Amino acid sequence: MSIQPSDFLENAESMALSAGNDEVTQRNILSRAYYACYHRAIEKIPVDHSSNARDTGMHRFYFDQLMEGSAGGIERKVGARLRSMYGRRILADYRLFENLSTDSVALQLNSARLIFQILDH
């Protein structure tokens, strides 16, 4: 069985309905929403593997690729939002002793919906 990026987003939105103050669920929402967008972006704007200048991780390499797009273009719009989502995902997955902001789940889900909207139109 395989899944689609939209399945990650649907799962994150479903978790948000009952997350309340449960920090584990909130952190999972941040992570799933990010990966929904990362995978959707790669479907629509594939990674340019022709560049050998990859001295960063795959995610940052992809953000850099997106940000090289034309000013005001889809690539830059997605790249900037995806990079912000990535920061929240890193906080959620790796910085366990840092507190989440009260609006981080809403920001992540709003960003995710917007990225899907940009990429699917």
C-alpha cells in the first residue's frame, strides 16, 4: 500500500481537531504537515540532481534550488514557505526541550494548505 502527500496533510489536520494541549500530538502535526508539503513539492518541482554543489542536507539543497527560481515565481513562493515549515519541523522533532509556540500548529497547517494550493493550481 502506498500513500500520497495529501494523506500526511489529512492526518495532520485530523490530529489537530483533538490535539488540545497534547505536546506529542502537536509535534507530530508539525512534522506530518511539513512532510506533506515537502513530498508534494518534489512531485511538482523535482529535485535538480544535476548540481554537484551539494554540501548541505537534502532539504536545504532543495530549498536553495527553489529559491533560485524567478522572482515572484511558484518555486520561490514554495521555497520560502517550505523553509519556514522546516524550521518548525526541526523544533518538533529534535528540540524536545524547547517549547512550541502557541500558534505553531495553526501556522504549520495554514502554510501547508497554502503550499498545496500554490502547487495544485
